[in-house]
Amino acid sequence: MASINFFARLTNLWKGFVSLWIADVEKNHPEIAYENAINGMVAKYTRLKTATAAIIRRREDIDQRVDAENRALAQVNADLETALATNQDDLALVLLQKKSAIEAELAAIGVEAEQAKVDAEDAKSALLSVKTEIGKLKAERDRMLAKMQSAQARIQIQAQLDGLSVEADVQALDKVRDHIKTTIAEANLGKELRDSDLDVRLDKLRQSSGTVTARAQLDELKRQRAAQAQGANKQM
């Protein structure tokens, strides 16, 4: 008894693992879940269609029996009229009994025929309902899978955008900027050091002195030319 319970529990545990595994697979692949659901409903529709066909066939058989009994009743009525017209009372009695039996059979068959009609209509309604549900499920599958694909594409794009970090590029530009600023600072420092150097200052002073001397010589030449011009005017 204990071993039976153990194996039963082991079987249930295995079924649980399989169920969880299938649930994970269907979650990661929803198209499989939808396909399984649609296939299940199609199989149900097929079975229901077979059952509906059997119900309709039964209804048709009952209708044929009703027609046959009605024809038999019509024939009995015709024979009864003939028997009465020819005063064949013994035949008339038999025909009356036969007529009563046919009418009883028609009443019973009539009840079956009404029930068969109801059953056929219910079966057809159920069949159409399942067919409609299959169509809705297919439309839902297409719609939901399209949304799923769109969401997956958005996630991939977002992941790619997240992976495109500009931090390294910004750091590289910062290094370039620092190098440019350092180079400019070194150039400015060289100029400042040169301007503060004594030799440089002395060269500048000499250049200034040369300029002053040249300016004095130019002024002297201008003065001499002006004096010569005045002397020439007096002689005239």
C-alpha cells in the first residue's frame, strides 16, 4: 500500500514538473500555446461535427418514418373507405385496428421528431459557436503575436540604445580638450618667459633706441633741408 502511494505521488510530481516545463515553454513561445489551443478547439469542432451529423441523420430517419407512416395511414384510410363502400365489415374492422395502430405510432414518432429537431438545432448552434470561437482565437493569436513581436523589437532597440554608451567618447573628447588647453598654456608660457627674459628685454630696448636714433636723424635731415631752402630764397 505504501509503495502504491509512493508511486502515485511520484507520478503526480512528474506531471507537475512536466506541466511547469510546458508552461515555461508556452510563455517563451506563445505561438505554441495558441496553436495548441486552436488545435484543441478544432479537434473539439471535428468531434462535435460528427455528433451533429449523427443527430441530423437521426432526425432525417425519423422524418422518413413519419412520411412512411403517413403514407400507410393514407392507404389504410383509402382501403377502409373501399371496405365500407363494399360492405366488407370484417376487412373494415381490421383496417380500423390497423389505422389505430398507425395513428398511435405517428403520435409516438411525432414526439421523437420534435425532440430530434430540437437536438439538431442545439447541435448546430453549438457547432457554429465553436467555429466562431476558433475564428476569434485565430484573430487573437495574430493580434497578440504581432504585439509580442513589436514589444520584442522595442526591447531589442532599447537594449541597443542602452549599450551605446557615450561615456567613453566623452572621456576621449575631454582628454583632447585637456591636451589642447595644455598646448595653448605651454605656448603662452613660452611667450611669457621670453618676454621676461633679460636678453629679450635688452634686444627690445636696443630696437627702441635704434628707432629713436633714426627718428632724430630724420628730424635733423628735415631741418637741414628746410634751412637750405630758406637760404636759397633769400639769395633770390
